Amino acid sequence: MSFRKEEKLKIHRNQLPILLDWVSKNGGYKLFDSRIVSSTYFDNDELNMFKDSEEGSVPRKKIRIRSYTKRGHTKECSSLEVKISSVEGRYKTRTKSFNLKKSLDIGIFDKDYGICKPKVRVTYRRSYIKIHNVRLTIDQDIEYIQISNKKKLLFKNLDPELAIEVKANNQVSIGYLYKMFPFERLRFSKYSHAMNSIL
């Protein structure tokens, strides 16, 4: 388990060229080619994970299946991830050894939230940048899809905004991140946006 810091930057899509110019002038570079990221998020029938996320409660968690294609999840390319926000910090667990079909058909049991079933799928195109010894991700073409209990796609919504995030290990100070990334912060959760778009 390794804690990490995540800072969301408030950059309007029209300001993306300005951000990329700033990255270039500050020695930033592309880590590798952009790729599609697709995550199916789970929650219980009362949507307690979503409510905890909206309220900013700790501890809280998000459970998702992640793959790197817009097509359906497959056993070979999917992983089960749990993102945990605790008093001590944030961290993520990942496993590839899980029953994908059972998870999507029946749900996933969580000791805190009980039976959690697929609720929404979020896909986007992510670019990866290394700058000031930390990672910057830029998510574009964000799409939210509601999933029914029968795994049918019920609703699709495109987000016109970007999701831009600084990701650093826990040893990097908040002061350093604010100094090296002089941009306004905001709260942006793709999961929350997805749920709010379908409720």
C-alpha cells in the first residue's frame, strides 16, 4: 500500500493550449502515447459510495473494473480496483485475479457497503505527462454511460470539460505542488459527474 496525493487543476478546455505551452516551457514531456481508459463503477442499492463521495466523508471508497478499451471488459485486459480515501491519505489496490463475469452479473461484496452492482461506466482519452518530477494526466472526451441491472446501456452523456490531475507520492508536499503548479484547484470526480448525470 502506498499513499499518494491527487490535485485537480481548474483548466477550461479552451485553456488547454495554454497549459500545454506551460508544460513545454517547464521541461515537461509525454510519458507515453495517450490511450482510452474505461471504468465500470459499482455501488450498493442505496448509492452510499456516491453519497459519501459527494459529502467528502472519510473513510470512503470507490470500487471499479478498469480496462483500456471502449469495448466491453474482458478477462484478459481488466483489473479490479478499489480507491480508498482515509484519514491517513489516499491509496489504491488493484487485482487481476477476480471473477469478471460474476462481478458484472451478480455484483461485488464489500465489507463496508455490502453487495455493490455496476452503476455507471466512464470512458475517456488520457494523456500522460511528466513534469516537475510528478505525473500530470489530461482526460478528454469523457463519456458517462448508465448501466441497468441487466447490464444494458440506458443513458449516455458527454462531458464537455477536461479532467486534469497532478498525481504525486505521499512524500511530495502540498506546498511543493502549489508552488510548481500555479493553477486554481477544483473538485472533479468523474464518478460523481457520471452519477449526477444519470440521477
